[in-house]
Amino acid sequence: MQHAVTLDQVTKRFGAHTAVSDLTLRVPTGSIYGFIGQNGAGKTTTIRMIMSIFYPDAGRLTVLGEDHPESVKDRLGYLPEEKGLYKTMRVQEIVAYFGRLKGLDGPTATQRAGELLDRYGLGDWKKKKCQTLSKGMGQKVQILSTIIHGPELVILDEPFSGLDPLNMETMRDTIRDMKREGRTVIFSTHEMERAEDLCDYVFMIHRSKKVFDGPLSEVRKGAGEGIHLAYDGDGRVLDELRSQGLLTRVNDAGKEAELYAAPGVDPQDVLARLVGRIKVRKFDLREPSLHEIFVRRATESEAVYQAQRSPELAR
């Protein structure tokens, strides 16, 4: 498998603060890859290292096969989280301007800008100033400015931030178009439903450290089966199953509970242990959502972080 981006034991510090710690990651060529995590977890710092805005303090990073990512900048498209347009420039003019910055000659940049604006429903706005655009339209123009030069790798930092539902759909379709055209797309988000809807692969970071990464299907499989249980009887049996390692999490509201089977545990074994101890009225299996996996793993990761930090605070 070819990889558009590789990171091997990469660390980035800012003074005493470690923003990214010992990160190893592989982004397959042609995939949609989601970076997920809370604000401040390390997503944007990782992206900025890929873009050569920051340089790692330790480890090795390659982009499109090159050890020096700055040498391939014209093969990349990057939409930062802090977005903006030159308000007095006309729409086609600004898209073409970014094309020229990426190496296109003037006539080619103008032609491609017009074609992209027509394709994405902004043809009537070519000659209008950017200050007249709605927020959603402005976001769309910035995306087109990111891809006008035909980049192999497109990196979008929080592209769904602040968009209304209609423009979220447009952004989603645009990302899928990029994949169909053979591009690799990396985007960061703290909105799990966006990642679940779009991504082939996901990477979760929490307090600078990788929590998990891999194909979305494998991440779900590794999280264990979700079980909705309705029952009558003594719910303490659920805590017993958790202490025995059959369940990883129990949310018991009394009479109804949400359970998570441990990875590799057959839910039917859980059911067999329950029968005879309680009256099972309902036992429904469901795949956990990425949001549920994220919350669970973030909670676990935070508990580990606080436990490691406690001895330091006691000094």
C-alpha cells in the first residue's frame, strides 16, 4: 500500500508544552482520512507539521514520498482553520490568484477558476466582490482556491466549522468529488458524524497522544458490540460481568442498560451469563457510533493522563 503521508515517532514541543507526542501514522494514498479529537488535542499542530509550517523536534515525516515536505508544496492544497478572503477582490479573480501562487500561468488560472465556479454553482458570482458572498459561498470559494492547481493531497482543517446544514452537504459532496478524482484528503474535525459519514480511516488524538488509528471499520470492530438490554432483577450482575472482562462499559439506568462487549467477546456469551440471573426482556445488538467510541476512549485516555499526572502534582 502506498502512503501519501507517513509520520514515525514524531514529537513537537512549544517550550514546556508537548503538543504532539511520539506520533506514528500512515495515510494511504487516495483515501479520506479524518483527524478527530477535542480542540487543543494536537490535530492542527500535526497538520501544520505536514504542511512544513512547523517542523518536528523529533521523529521522521514524509509527504508524497519526500523527506522535505516543503519541496512538494505545489502538490498540496491546504485550507487552514483560520479562513478568510480578500473582500474587495472579485470571486474569479481571487480563485485565479491562488492558482498563480501555486504555479499556474495567468490564462490557465483564470480559465480553471471559471470552470470550477461554474461546476460548483457559483458561475453567476464570478464578477462579484467577495464581500457580497454569504458565509457558505465564501467557504466554497476558499475550497476552490485550495484545489485549483490540481493537488494530489488536500488538507482541510475543520472544514465544517460554522456551516449550515445545506453547506455541510455541499462540503461533503466536494470532499467525495476529490476522492473520485484520485486525491488524498485529510480533514480534521471534532464533529464525529462528519468523520463517520466520510472517512475511510480515522486517527484520534487526545492530549497530544494517539489514542487509535486505522480503517473506520476496524475501529468499530475493536470497540466491541453495543448491547441494549431491558431486564427485571438485580443489576449487580452487570458489574460482575464487567469485572470479569466480558464488558468494557455498563450504563445501567435500572431496568434498561447500555452495555459494551469487550473486543473479541461474543455477545451471546454475555446473554448466556445473564439468563438465570435476571429476566431478559430485550437484548438488541448494535454497532457503536464513532461518537460513542470517541467519548469512551477520550474518557479512558483522560483517566490515564490524570493518573500519570497525580504523582507530579504531589511533589
